[in-house]
Amino acid sequence: MEQYSILIVEDDKEIREGIEVFLKNQNYRVYQASNGIEGLAVLAEHEIHLAIIDVMMPKMDGVTMTIKLREQYEFPVIILSAKSEEADKVMGLNFGADDYVTKPFTPLELLARINSQLRRYTRYSGQKATENRSERTYIVGGLELNEDTVEVFVDGKSVKMTPIEFKILALLMKTPGRVYSTDEIYERVWNEKPINTDTIMVHVRNIRDKIEINPRDPKYLKVVWGVGYKIEKQT
């Protein structure tokens, strides 16, 4: 079984080392950094499969680090934040983080999020690496998604998606007009019972910012209040 490498970027040494001890007992390889600059240096030296990044840190904060690492890396990012840092948490998700954990948290809660993200990431990576498969392209109006090349185009222009955003959009585009609840989206994208469906709202907002001319008046990704989300059929 492959041993996954996890990077912990946290300025609180006690929290950082506590997470490391717990994860090593779960057979993960662990690297540490006390700020975003150190974290990016670790990424340049080692293969990392998942990063746990605190929001508030000296020298370089977690949101800035997430933005910079997304220029090169696609592995999952879990943001750590205090309840008072709600805006920073949402900003982190908007700029490429996949999930968040609010302090204080239990080791088992963090482990559940890590395992969920790694399962999703290994499936996504396997999909990108698979060759000689029939092309699966879905087109709705000017929106085009190719599952084999893992690409999205809006009116012919390439749009960069995070792995989670791609999976959500692919699910909705396969059946235009069909409404999916947040629980159903979570179960189908993460392949498990819902843990934290609040993140879906943020991911949907981020997808809209990328595919809609006017995200406040979306043409494609619609909300059905009290029910869920859908990709609108185009005539």
C-alpha cells in the first residue's frame, strides 16, 4: 500500500507536532512548516499528496500559500481556521482549497477529512493518467467538459478547475435539467455519506465565477431553492 505524504503548515508548534504524531500513527509520512514560505519550500523538495494549511500565519498566510501552490499542484488542500476567520476560510475555498476544518477540532475529524480527500484525489489522478479511452465530452450551450482530458471550455476558452470543481460540474452537466441536492452531490463526488455539505455552496459559487458571464444572474449553474443545484438546459 502506498504511503501518502502530508504537509502540515501551522505556526503553532504544539498543534503542528500533535497532528504529526497522530498522522504518523496512521502510517502517513509527515512534513512540517511554520509558515507559507517554508511550506512552499517543502513542496519544491518533496512529493506531497495533501496539505493541511492554517489560515493565519506570519510571513505568508494560508490563503496566499494556497493561491501560489495551485499554480503548480493539484493535490488536496485542507484549510485550518478559527471560527472568527469565516471570511478567510471562504476565501481559501474560493482560491483553491478543497475543504476546511474549524479549530478546535478532534484528530478523528481531521483524519476523516484527510481520508476523504485522498480517496477523491487518487480517483481523479487515475482518471487523468488513463490513456486510450473513448472520449467523453458533454456540451451544454457554450459550456464544454471533457472527462478524458479533464478540461472545461466556456465559449471555446479553456477554464481552469480544481479537482472538486471539475467533479461537481461533470456530475451536473451529464444530466442537464436534473436537480441534485447538496447531500446527493456530496455522496456522488466524495463517494461517502455527507460530512460537511457547506463546502459545496462555496465550490458552486467558485464554479459560477469561472463559467458565467454574470455569476449573479447565472445562465448555466442554477440553484433551485430548497432543493439543490442543476445545469440549465440550453435551447
